[in-house]
Amino acid sequence: MAIGLLSPGAASADAFVALPPGHIDSHGIRISSTGEHAVVSPSLAANGAGRVAWVSGDVTAEIDTPPGAVGPNNGAQNNPGTNDSSTHGSSGLTVGYIVGCQVQLLNTPVGATLAFDNAIPTIGGNATIPIAPGQVKWVQINNIDMTKSGTYHISYQDVSMNIENCGGFAQARQFSVVEIIGPDYGKTTLYGQPFSIG
């Protein structure tokens, strides 16, 4: 992980965090994440409980198995283990971030024991995330339908995540989920490297 200061004055400087690429290949689903980075800034309120991260990245997903027929659009359920995705009408790629306050995201059994209540999805803009110590929330950056086999992309640049009410340390990590609806159901998740939001 590379971290650099973008402005003078270490106490109030923006920190640039370069994150490594990732790849997963599972049962005809391939997901790659490249160019991911974040710029982390302290809150202008300087109260220690707020900060902001501007995140950027590129995610590519390839699927070999043709998806099945489009079903009902249930929307994201935000239930434990759903990775902020659900049967949303068709197969799809969902990209976002897991944000935790006073939680080590690297060692947490994500998708098994965490509570995903009050998840705040956002589409390519920004999200304000009120989060208390010990909480973890899922923030959706974007979602696209996958109606046939092939290659799909989601790119995002400087999407802001405003962290509020977190008096302790905060972390975030990227997630990319491909869910294939049909007779050959499949779901594959790629997690990025956790990084500090101060």
C-alpha cells in the first residue's frame, strides 16, 4: 500500500492511497479490479468523528455461462451474506465498498456474521455514511445488468464517501460481486485490500 501526502501540514493533509489490483476466477466468472485508489481527507469540522474518502477504480467482469431469463426485480435486501445484492431481475455486476468503524475488515468473516442494516447505496455520486464504532456498512457505487455472456465494465472516479459519527479508526475495502441468475446459478465476490480512512 502506497501512501503520500498531497498538501503541506501533516495534521490536515490529504493522503493518497494506491491499492493493488485484484483478480478472481471461479466457475466461468472472472473479475478483475485495477487502478483502485483513494484520497482521504479529515473533516472540515475537525471534530475527529468525520472524514471523507474519494475513491476511484476500474472493475471488469467476464462471464462464460449465458444468464437465465430475467426474473422479478426484488432490489438489494442488505441481509447478512447478500453483499448488498439480490435477485434484482437479471444477472449483474455490483461494485461498492464495505466501510467499518473500529472494525478490522481484513480479519472479519464478511458475509457471515456482520449486520448490514441501514446500508446506503449511491450511484456514481457521493454518500454520507453515519456509522458508530463496531458497525459495518455496505455502500454501492454502481450496478449493471448482465444479459448475455461476455465482458462488462464499471469505472468510477472520485466518488466521495463522507464518514460521520465514527470517533475511532475507520476502514474501507472494495467489493465486486457477480451474480448469475439461471439454471447454473453462480455468485462470485472479489474483495480489495482494506485501507484506513483515518
